[in-house]
Amino acid sequence: MSVFEELAANKGTISSALGKALAKKVLQEGQSGILSECIDLSTYEKDDVTSKNIRAGAAKVVEIVAEKRPEMVAPRLEDLLPALSVQEPQTRWMIIRTMGFCAHLNKATAQKAIPNAKKYIEEKEGLIIASSADLFLGDYGAISKEDAKTVFPILEYSMERAVKNEADWLLEAFYKLYSNLGEKEKNLVLKFAEDWQYSARKSTQKRAKRILRLQ
């Protein structure tokens, strides 16, 4: 069965098991053709809602590989840009994370994804897509002081309008780019961390205190 057939037969918009299995073939067995096909399929019939399971399944493979081996995906980021505007949020959030994983290797293309991240944050369509945009901006801002300056206003906007449980991921994003921020921006991040250090969620406390130790 081809990769396309496996994804087409897959139920739902995401199958972690299938995505992990295909990514394993790329990462551990060197089957780079699977990755190439999944990059192409991440934008397959991008305006057709009935093809969303194919796109999302392919995007899952791309995301997993990009996290572990960004150099394998970075040269083809341009081909993934159309996936940031498909209807289903699952594909969008996996590809915006992919942009973040690869940003340090292909900043010029990753930069083109910033307007999409801004849109996701403004719309706050859901926790996962909003937090994926936060994390992408954190990865991008970690590249340099100039890049942190570019994305910080968007993260500040997100911080002021955080949805439930988004604080964890905002804190994670801020930790990534903290060293590239100016004093004013660092103080805003520290205040945000102070506000969350006694959260009922242990994960939030941990992330907040990790930032506070940076001052």
C-alpha cells in the first residue's frame, strides 16, 4: 500500500500511530521518499475538505521528522506554506510547528509564516493552534535579537488574551527567546511568569519558575 493509500484509508484527521510509523521509516530507515511524498500531500487538494485526513496525516509525519531532523525538511519549507491556510486546524498547527523547528535553518521562508501565526493568535480558534503559533514565534525569536523584536509584539498580544491553559505554551515560547529580548520586554515576561508561578497546574508553575531563574 502506498503512502497516499495509507493516509486515504486512515480514519479521522490524525493518526498518531500511522504518523509515527511513517516517520520512523524516514528517521531510522532512511526512506526519504516517504518524507518527500508527505510534504507534497500536506497540501493535497488543499481546498477540498474531504481530503483533510490525507493532509493532516501527511503533516503529522512532516512535523515529527522536522522536530528530530529539521535539516531534512528545511529545504522544502516553501512547499509547505500553502498548508498554513487549509481549512482544518490540525494541518495548520502541525505545519506552523514545522516552520518553527526549521526556522534557524531557513529563516527566509519561516518569516513568511509569521502573518499566519499572527492570524491564528488573533482568532484564538483553539488552544492547540494558538499555542502552536506561540511556540513557532518563540522558535523564530530565538534566532536573533532582531527576530525576537519582530515577533514579541505578537506574543505580547497573545499573552494579554491567553485562552485556558495557553500560559504553559506562552511561557515555553518566552523561555526560548528570553535572552534576545530588551530590558522592557524581559520585564513584561517576568511579570507574566510571576503571575503564573503559583498556578494550580504544576506544569505552569515549573515553566514560570524556570523563566524567573533567568533574571
